[in-house]
Amino acid sequence: MDVKAAAAACRESIDKCNAPEKNREFGKDHLHNMINKIESGEVSGDKAHRWLGYLQGVLVATGGTTLEDMKQVNLAS
């Protein structure tokens, strides 16, 4: 799986989710920061995959996307 491509695919879902704009653990600003670090390579390997799982979980839990959509992102990447 291309974790950078999967993270980039999550970016548009952030705007659709019901997460608060600012929150240290699951705010939209934090989610964007996580994606930026994955895409830049600052976070890579197993840690990037864990972060991607966290991102996807928050996005599904806050209504930004569906579990099925995230499965498709993972399969396509």
C-alpha cells in the first residue's frame, strides 16, 4: 500500500467530517498536520501506517467518510 497516496485521499474527507476545527487529538487541524507529515516523509514505515489507521478511524467516526470508502482507498493505494 502506498501510505502517502492513501493519506492524500483522506484529505478531502477532513472537510466533510464533524470533527472540531481545533482539538489536540482529533481536530481538523491535527488531522491535516498528520497527513502533511506522512506526505513529506517525516513520518514513514510502520508509524505512517498506524497514523493512517488513526486518520481513517477518526474520519469514519466523525462522518467524513465511510468504512467502505476507506477500504477502497487502501485497496487502490
